[in-house]
Amino acid sequence: MFGSFILMFITSLGLAILVNRIGVWGWMSGVKLGAFTGVCFALTSIGINMLYEKKPMGLFFINGGYQVLGNIIAAVIIVCWQ
């Protein structure tokens, strides 16, 4: 669990740096940024791995959805925390 915490912290730190650099504010901007980063970075990375692992497509949607939703929640918290 400690390893997961560290990796989630790194993801949140990256989101915080993005929020600071592009200057977004408001919870809806957090939703958009979280969805964008979740789909463009996390979901595509999981998709590439799934192509080579040949695991069921349902697992892709579960894992990808978890990552996208996690990015959205993290981005909303970071944007509102400013």
C-alpha cells in the first residue's frame, strides 16, 4: 500500500504543477483537467499495456475508469484547494 501511496502522490504532484503552470481555477476546470490528463496519460498507458497482455476488454474499462476518475477527483481537490 505504501508503494501505491507514493505513486498516487507523484501523480497528484504532477497535477498540482500543471494547475499552477496553466492557472486554472474553479471546480469545473478541475474536472476538465482531470479528465484530460486521465484520458491522455493514464488511459492510453493502460491501453497500450492491455494490447500486449491480451487481457479482457472489461478489465481495461475497470482499470482505465479508475485512473480517469482518480485524476478527476485529484484535480478538483487541487484546484479548489488553491
